[in-house]
Amino acid sequence: MGGLDIFRAIKDEDGFWQVENMKAPINSPADDFGIVFQGKKEIGMFSSSREEGKGGDDIFAFELPELEFWAEGKIIDKSSKRPMKEASIVLYGSDGAVVEQKIRPDGTFKFKLKQYTDYLILGSAPNYLKKKVRLSTNNLMDNKTFNVQIDLITMDKPVEIPNIFYDFGKWELNESSKDALIELAKLLEDNPNITIELGSHTDMVGDSLKNMELSVKRAQSVITYLKSKGYDPERLIAKGYGESKPVVVDETIAGENATFRQGDTLNDRFILALPTKEAQDKANQINRRTELRILSSNYIPKPEYFLQFKAKKKNLGQIN
């Protein structure tokens, strides 16, 4: 901006420095240099030869109002989408802070965060799997509120894993399905003591024996993918159900589809009696699913997988 200027440099994820001129009022047409801070606060002093000084180089003080950071959200049951009143929420900070908060009646929570801090938010409830959410206020230069939704999975019944897709009659995972399995992988990391069954279900279209064979291959494809990513195969069991376990419509499905009522069983007799092909296709779509079922919650991880997991977290610089 004229003479010497003060710049800000931040290293990006690829290790390159992003350099930016601080502009006015820090910089002026004169020489501006020698900035110092009070710890990590946006308070300090710098030298400048600008006109409003006493002459030559002068020392100026500055103070930027403290930025505000918040994490707010809701804990819900993943299946019913209802808020969980009995859940607990704990905030862990890289500065050593541990803050436990009581969930509000509507399932919501809110935490005030500090700048330059990494955080882990842990949601839990009796008979539900734990879930962790990570966020950071490092390198943030403006006020920010993080919106966090924690959906907990019950251990009492199978839960559908959304967005697992296959081409018609095929069992290979497509790329969008692999993206969806990232959430399942996080679940395994957050709950290292669980073993799970991955169950695949088909619709009624086609031969029932071929549907059973197809569902077994589809379930195994999910297990194979997770194994390829380094997850302990002893925690994973594949199960194919074919068309043998049609969906029983629950409150959520009934609320999203006026054609079905709570308690309806989407078997072949029910589907063939539906008045339109559109309704039949929708019922078949609901039946095509991959479900997660918790088999046990007392598994002891093998040392090699435990150490591998710890090393991964250390390399990522994450709070455990």
C-alpha cells in the first residue's frame, strides 16, 4: 500500500503459504512494520511512519474485538428422526477443556468455542451407538456458528444405511455408495467394541433364489470394501436376506408416503394389490435396502488394529 506493509501468511492443507496484505487500518501509504501480539489474542502493537504519528516511526496499539464461535445442534434418533431427551453431550477441546451439557427437552444443545482450538463433540445415550463430530476454529477469521446434527443409531433393531446403490442385477458398489460408507467407517471407529451384521435385502422382482444369491453378494461387497480400508474382518458379518424380510411400514415411512399406513407389510401380495405402478415401484424401492444390525458391544480389538487406529488419529492431529 506504500512503503513497508504488514502481511498475513497461512499455510494451507497442501503445505503452501497463502499470503495476504492486511490492508487498512493496519497498513497505510507510509512504512508499517514490526507487528507483535499479546499471546494468541488479536491485541498488540506495530510500528508506523504514518502522518498521524508524532514524527518519524511511532508505536501504535491495536485491538480487534474477540471473534465469537458457537457449536449448536440437535441429537436425534436416526430411525425415527425424533429428538432424544435422554441423550448426553460432551465437548472436548485440544486446550484440555471438557464440558458436559444437559440436552434441552427438544434435543438441542449449544456450546461456546474458543479460537485456535480443535474440538470433539461426543453424543451418547443408553442402548445407542456413540457418535463423534470433529470441528476446529483454527484459521477462522470471522464469527462462525457450527451447525451440528448427531443422529444416534439404536442397538435394539436393524437400521437402514442410506445411499447404498447397485446397478440392476449387479452386486458391485458404485462410487456414490462408497462415499456413503464413509459414515459407516466412522461409526466403526467411534465404537471400537461393536461387531455388526451388514444385511442386504432385495425387492420381489425376479426369481426368489436369484434374489437371495444377489443379496448375499451385495452384503459381501460392503464387507469386502470395509476390509480393504483396513477394518478388522472379525467385526463384520455379511448376510443376504433376498426378498424374505419385506419392510413393515413405520411412522417415518408412513409420514413420507401417503400410500402406505403404519403397520403395512410390503410383501408381494400387498404390492401387487396396489392401484398404480408408481406405488408398486415405490414399495419395491423401500424393500431394496442395506441394514446395519449390532451383534455385540463387548468385542476387544486386536492389538494390530488398535495401534493402527491410534496411529491414524495421531497423523490426522485429531482429539481421541
